Amino acid sequence: MLGLIASSIIFWQVAESNAREQLHSQIAVLRAQALAVRRYTSEEIKPLLAEQSGVQFLPQTIPSFSAQTAFANFRDRFPNFAYKEAALNPTNPSDKATPWEEKLIKQLRGDTGLKEIVEVRSTPQGERYTVAFPLQIKSEGCLACHSTPDKAPKSMISLYGDKNGFGWKMNEIIGAQIFSVPLSVTRDQIWDNLVVLIGSMSAIFLVLMVLLNVLLSRLVITPVTQMSKIAEAVSMGDNSQSEYTLESADEIGSLSKSFNRMRRSLDNAMKMLES
């Protein structure tokens, strides 16, 4: 039981650590996909629809909108994953950072050397493994829409107004890419694996216990018990007991031979005393 408890604790700790590393790798892949969509939108879609955007603002030409829309389609198959490009001062109100997202963004802004922030966040639905990556202005093209209202496309102003999404500066961290997934997904899998582990180890331990008891009984307990009975009878003066012979090369076999020699020596000593 102690072995099962110790191995279960070690297994759980190692499995949870590996599961978090696996989640982190999956999130890294999803982020790479989101960045690819953003780049494709910026380099391919936006120039293609530039003329039409002057008449009517098209959200599809915005990298952030495209990345989050593509991820929404991804969630149809994998609903446990969540992704948001949260900003402190976004053009689209739906991208406004919540208080806990705002805290992450300010932490990234406070230390520009941070490449990511990893935390386990408690929610009413359970704990979620969350990773936040900085969103930094690295292209002058972004400032065309977000520097001052007078430089922004009129079609965008007419859709979102001129109050939000402006004043951004080059190399400024304006938001964060935030990915999260519930830990219950991995913990359920770990628990299933732990049940299999405990079951298989219990079966192995049970078989070993049975085998050890059978071998111990046949090779040690039964021979020693028989020699003990013969020794007790001889000590009470019963010399009619036959010798116990065990043809074995192990310690019990050696003990039986020594026991028989001692008994013969005792018999010879008794006969000499009688004569």
C-alpha cells in the first residue's frame, strides 16, 4: 500500500508537469497559426481590398479580426481552447481588456523583456492554464489607423467613432495575445491513466504476494515446521522419529543435513551412555 501511494503521488506530479508542458506546446502552435493569419491578412488581404476599404470599412482587412475569426472556427472542433487579442485602448470594443487581462498587459508593458506570462487562473468553471504574449507595434502601417483620428480612414471613424483606438506609438505594447485551456481536460486524462497504473500495479503486487507466499511455504515454512516437530519429539525421548531428508542445495537443505547429523550424533552419545 505504501508503495502504491508513493508511486501514485510521484506519477501524478510527473504527469501533471508533462501535461502542462504539452499544453504550452499546443498553445505555441496555436499562436504561430494566429501570427501566420495576421501576417497573411496584413500582406495579402489588406492591399487587395485597400480601394474598397476607402468606401466601406472592412474588418476582414484587420489582422486582429482575421486571427480571432479564424480561431473562432477552430473552436468549433476544439471548444476548450480560448483566444483573445485584448488591448487597453482598442478600436473595436469587443477587444477591450477585462480587469484580469488588463493586469497581464500592464505586467508585459512594465517589463518589455518578458516574452510571455504563464499562470493558472481560477474561474467559476475551474482552473485554466493561461499564457499571454505581448502585442507590440512593430510596423508603421499600424499607425495609419491608430495614431490620430485625422489620419485614420473615414470609413473606420464612421463605424467605430474617434474616441478609442488612437494614440498608439511605435514599439509600444498595446495589448496581449491571451490563450487559455481548462486544466480539467488534462487532469481527467491523468486520472484515467492513474487508475490504470494503480490497477496494473495492484495486480502485479497481488501476483507477487501469492507467489512469494507459495514459495515461502514450500521452501521454508513447511521444512522448518517438520524439522521442529521431529526435534520436539526427539527432545521428549522419542527416538522412533525418522530422519527428515530434503534434497535441496539451498540453506534449508543444508539445515536438514546438519539436523540429521546432530540427531545421529545424539543417538550415538545416548547409546554410549547406556553401555
